[in-house]
Amino acid sequence: MRIRLARDRIPASRDAFATRAHFIDHRTHTPPHPASARLHTCLLAVDVVAFSALRRDEVVQLELRRAMYATLQRALAMTCIPWQACHAEDRGDGILVVLPPEIPGYLLLDPLAHHLGALLRKWNLYRSELARLRMRIAVTAGSVRWDEYGVSGRVVIELFRLLEAPAFKEAIDLAGSDLGLLAGERLFEDVACSGPYIEQERYRAVQVACKETKAVGWLWLSQSGAPVA
């Protein structure tokens, strides 16, 4: 997916200028210079719950993909995160999104969760269970490396371990929530210690054990939906 640059939405600072140059290089599929190829930023990964369920044929899956993109893009806009300035990689039933480094991490917790939860609640209000859009989202922060194929790094692996953690999947299924968000421990603690940006009582610690990864994530669930039988 090619990334367009939203010049009028990124703060005109020295760091932002460097970010613009970086995304321009990536947009034209030219690898950044090795000295600037490692960038510390926030990331999120989205997955549609039960996307490949047998009852969902390709027509339903296509509609859910469209709804996933439209809902995420609108939620990011509501959270003051410019989609046009992000790097996005399609994952079939999900998306990997790398934010510009000047975007503060706290936006990926309560602000994004509440906006996304509200949009999902509206989408699902008059739709059947077959067309119901439920999403898992993992968020974290760390350093990524760039090449002509996209981004890589330990933090990307960590992000998808959070997203695919069995405990995360079980929690959202048992709650029947439209949305589950799992934050990496470092990002959550940084936000929690920096000010009253989040309702900490809405989060609970979850043990993440997925492949080689053993970690702690902080889980937020929307209050919409009914438990799955």
C-alpha cells in the first residue's frame, strides 16, 4: 500500500521534517540510508475476530475488510492520528500500522479504544451476527527498521505476539465484546506514569504466552456485545 503524505497535518518541527523525508523515501520504495533506517515509534495491529469462520464466505469477508479499513481510519481521525501520514501494511484479515514518531503513545489507549468501540457499536447495531464486525487491536512502541518491503524488528514480532495471544482471544470471546485492545507493558506503564491520560481501572494484566514470547499485556474490553455461548 502506497502512503500519501499529509503535509498540512504534521507539526512543522525539525523532527517532523525528518519524518516527512523518511516516509517520502519509503513511499517511493527507496530504502532509507542505513544510518537513519531505525526509527522509534508507536505501532498498532488490527485483526477481525472470526474472519475466516466457515459461515463467512468471500462476499462477507470482503464487506468486513472494507468495514475494518473504514472504521479504523475514521477512529484514527477522531483520535487526531492522520492516516495519510502513517505507514500501513495489509494483512488480509488485519492491518499493521506504523505511526509517525511525533504521535504521542497515550492516544493509542483510551482515546482510540473509546472512539473505535463507539464506531463498532454503531456498525453492529442493525446487523446480523454474520455481518457483525468485532476487532482485536494490539498496540506497543519500539524501534522498527525499514527496507523496500516494509518494516521489521523485534517490536513488530512482539506486536503480533500480543495480537495472537491465546489469552487475548479467549478474553474477548468470553466477554463477547465488539473490541478488545491489548497494550504492551512498556507503553502502558509509560502512559500510566506520565499523567491522567487513561482510566487504569479499566485495564487488567494478561499473561502473554505465544511462541517464544512470554510477556505481560494490559487488556481493555468494550462493554458492548453479549458473551459467546
